[in-house]
Amino acid sequence: MQADCIIESYAIGGAVGATFYLEPVATLDVDMTFDLAKILQSKREFRQRLAGWPIAEKLAMLDALRERALAIRPGRPASEAGALREEPSPQREQEEKTE
């Protein structure tokens, strides 16, 4: 995220962060803390720089992003890829029914 100029700094906490100091445990989430004001400012600055680029450079960047996305994610739907899905807790389902 830092290399892509999305955020300048961040902190990872929760079970993922704890694995740097403790015995690793299974988890399905990542707890992150970041400075939203800095992210929004960085995004504004990038958009201003991008506005001055020639259209050919913008199109080349879009092609590179598309190629990167295709290389990262599988070509089939996640449901067929055996991806893990977090199911709502039974307690949450019960709460939603009673509301």
C-alpha cells in the first residue's frame, strides 16, 4: 500500500499483528489503523498530478493495472475457487430475526 501511494503509514493489530510476537493463531480478519486525513490528502494530490498526464500515459497505466489485477486474482469466481467465506454468527442471525 505504501509503494502504491495509497497510504503513508499504517499499523496492523489483532491476531495478525500478534503473530509477530506470539504463537500464530488462525484468523479471518486483519485489524488496521491508519490516518484517513493523510490518505484523502494523498489521493487529492495524486488526482491533481494525474490530471496533467497525457491520455496515452493514463491508458497505459490502466492497462498495467488491469494486467496486475488479472495476475493477482483467479480467472474463475471465488465461489468455485474454494475461497473461505466468513459466515454470520448464529447469534447475529437470531438478533436480525428479532428486529
